[in-house]
Amino acid sequence: MNNQKQQKPTLTGQRFKTRKRDEKERFDPTQFQESIVQGLNQTGTDLEAVAKFLDASGAKLDYRRYAETLFDILVAGGMLAPGGTLSDDMTRTEFCLFTAQEDLETMQAYAQVFNKLIRRYKYLEKGFEEEIKKLLLFLKGFTESERNKLAMLTGILLANGSISASILTSLYNENLVKEGVSAAFAVKLFKSWINEKDINSVAGSLRKVGMDNRLMELFPANKRSCEHFSKYFTDAGLKELSDFARNQQSIGARKELQKELQEMMSRGDPQKEIIAFTREEMKKAGLSEQAMIGIIWTSVMSCVEWNKKEELVTEQAIKHLKQYSPLLKAFTSQGLSELSLLLKIQEYCYDNIHFMKAFQKIVVLLYKADVLSEEAIMKWYSEAHLAKGKSVFLEQMKKFVEWLKNAEEESESDEEEAD
């Protein structure tokens, strides 16, 4: 047996000194704010000098950490408290966007300051977009003049791609919408945006982020109609925006109508009911017969599962279209509607490769069913066809068109003999 006294275990450890870079720095924007305010006070209204000062300061000051503070100062002159008021206990400057002159030229110069800053310090891009979203939510806390300047600046920044149109979601805030702040702000914003670019560019940016169908939300629910939107923005001198919104609503209505027609056909609803429903919806949406026949054609061709074999799909299409020829006939009472239908058929047969050889058979079927007249077919053949698959389809139609011409000449000859 071991008589030696057993040594008790002891807790020992090594104390590590925390590295300076691992220490969590306390968020304190005071010193940062003072440095920026001092620089802006020195540069004053000279925006070239402001841009140079901001460019140089990024090397010494922590823009990444204090991005929100930086943008608050450049826009409002100091740090903003929730709601949009300036924090009382902080240093502020009189040289900022909100104290600048309220004109487009000055706002364009300010947009350049922001563009240069973000181009130089790319990491500020996301923070700047968040800042604009925040400022839009604070609109009620700003004066009318401050809102106007911010609206003009935002429009310019949207036009040159500095920010995404997704920032507009802030304008759909319930309180801003209810008090009419959103709509009034949108007028100034879109005016400066369209002034920099054009309505097509604006439309493209809105579509990119799914905002093209949400413009009506700038108004409260009880005023959310195409008529109200159109009058409000047309009266404000933005007819092109009104027309765009009207067109978007029309596209939305057409999609809904097409979906509804497809469902009715899939259920096997009687064609009389489908025709009555379509006439009513056409009137309600203010659609022309030419537009309506396009929707009907798409619905008819979408409500069936087509055979993948070319030789079988023609037979299937003829059978299907024969069934729906009364519906097509009901909405081709005008020559233009017939021509619209012919162009839709040409487009469909070109886009769906299995239908390339079916074109002539479909046209002949619809001619026999009194959906298409010989005048419409001849006009399509001679001048009104599309470029898509032109040579293939004209070749297919050649013999039938010659037959139509001969039949017409014989008819004219018989009339002369009768006279």
C-alpha cells in the first residue's frame, strides 16, 4: 500500500488578454456626427466641395458603422428621431438637402453627391436604400417643402438606377395613404422621374420589382379605382402615368377574364352561357371585339391537353375548334376582329411547333364555320400577315387562296351575265 499523501487536484488556467480588435465597440455616433457636421459647415453650399469632403472622410471615419447617421445628416442636417423629427441633443448643420433650394437643378446636384459617395463606397448602397425607405415612412414629420425636395431627389435617384423601385413600398403605409400624403408625394416623385427618363423606362423599373400593378394602393380603399387614379394624376399633369395604370388594370382584367373562361370551358358550361358572360365582362372592362377575340382564342386553346404527336394534334385541334366555333363566331362580327383572330392563329401555330402544319386546316375549318370571311383571309394573305413563319403559312394557304379568287371571279362573272 502506498503511504504517500495523494496530491489534491487544483484548478489552474491561463488568463488571456482580449485583443483590441475583438472588443465590441460601443455604438456612439456623437463624434462621427460632429466630424460630418463640421465638414459640411465648412463646405457650405458648394456641392462639389461637399462631394470631395465626403470622399476623403470615408478613409478616416467609419461610414459602414454609421451609415444611417451619415445619410440623416446629409438629408435633414442631423440625426432623425423616430417619426422624422431632429434629435435635440445632437449637433446639426444648416447645409443639407432640406435647407437647399426647392428646384430640380439643385436636387439633381444633390443626387450627384449621393451617386459619387455610393460609387466610391459601394458598401453604402444597401444602407442608402434602407435610408430612403425610412425617410418615406417619416413623411408626416416633414414640412411640405421638405417632402417636395425628397420627392424630387427620389425620382432622380430612381431614374439613374441608384435605388430600386422597391422603396415605393413605404408609400403604401396605411397612415400615409389615408391622409393623402402618399399620393401627393408620388406626383412630385413621378414628375422628376419622368423628366429624367420617360414613361417606358419608369414602367420597366416598376415591372422589375412587381410594382406595376400596385399603383392604385397610393389611395385609400374607397378611392382605389382607375377613374379616380386617372383624374388625380391627369389633373396633376401626369397623363402618361394615368394611361400606364389604366393599361395595367386592363391587362389584369384580361388575365382574370381568360382564367374564368378557361374554367367555364373545362367545366363544360353551355356556350350560350359563356357567350352571355363574355359579352357582359367585355362591356364592363371596356374591351374592343378585337381584344376580346384574342382572349377567347387563348382560352379555347388553353383548356385542353394537346397531343404531342404532330399527325394527331391537327385532328384533335379541328375537333376541338369545331366545338367552339359558335363562340368564336359570336365575337368576329367585324373585319378587324377576323384579322385579329387570324394573326392569333398564325402566332399560336408558330410558337407551338406541333401546330405548324395545322394552320391551313384550322383556317379552312373556321371559314366553313362562318367565323372567317374570304375578305379577311385574302387581306391576311396579301398584306396583313405577321413575319412569324410567313413563308411556311403562305405556302400552306396558296391553293386555298387561289380557290377563293377563282370562286370570287366566277361569282362576279355570273352577276355580269345576270345583268
